[in-house]
Amino acid sequence: MMRRIIVSIAIAAALVGCARSTSMSATSEKTVLRVENQGFDDMNIFVLPEGSTRIRLGLATGKSNVHFTLPQTVVPRGVRPLRFVAAPIATPRGDVSDEILVTPGDTVVLIIPPI
């Protein structure tokens, strides 16, 4: 099952829409974060699982799109609340998305708007 969720890091997260596909079983589904970095700054991307420390997923260079597969430990089964962080390189803090519910097989889209 695939669901597409769009999260904007600007000020608030936005749940835009979803589409489901029934072709994959729940055990083999990958949960993906697609980051659309519309700004010029390179950003470190993190996921914040509820009740855990942040996990670095990788780098989203400026003016690019990149895909990260979320670790199965982050979304093992069922619905999990997650937050995402986009932090400019060499800074410890960044903007944090609102909490969204993510299930295995979802594709979450994180849009980093230009400043």
C-alpha cells in the first residue's frame, strides 16, 4: 500500500493527499521520504520518531530532489507519528515539521521552500 503525504517545513506541515496501491504486501513495503529542496542551502535531513532521538537520513543539496528509505525500525508496523527536520549544513538545529502519521509503504514528500 502506498500513500503520498506532503509535508511543508515552512511553518506548518500540510497533509495534502493520498493514493493507495494494493500490489505490495505490508511486510515488503518500503517507506520513503522524498525531499524537494527548493532553496539554495544544502540541508541535513532527520526523522524524529516519537519517544526517540533524531536519526540522520542524509543530505538534500540545494535545488534538488532526493529519496530516503526510512529504516524499518522507524516504521515497523501500523501507523507511527513522525516529525522531520531540515537543518542547514553546519547548524545543529533546523525547522521541524508538525507530527504526521506514517504507515509502512507510505511515500512522504517534504518540501523545503526557498527562503
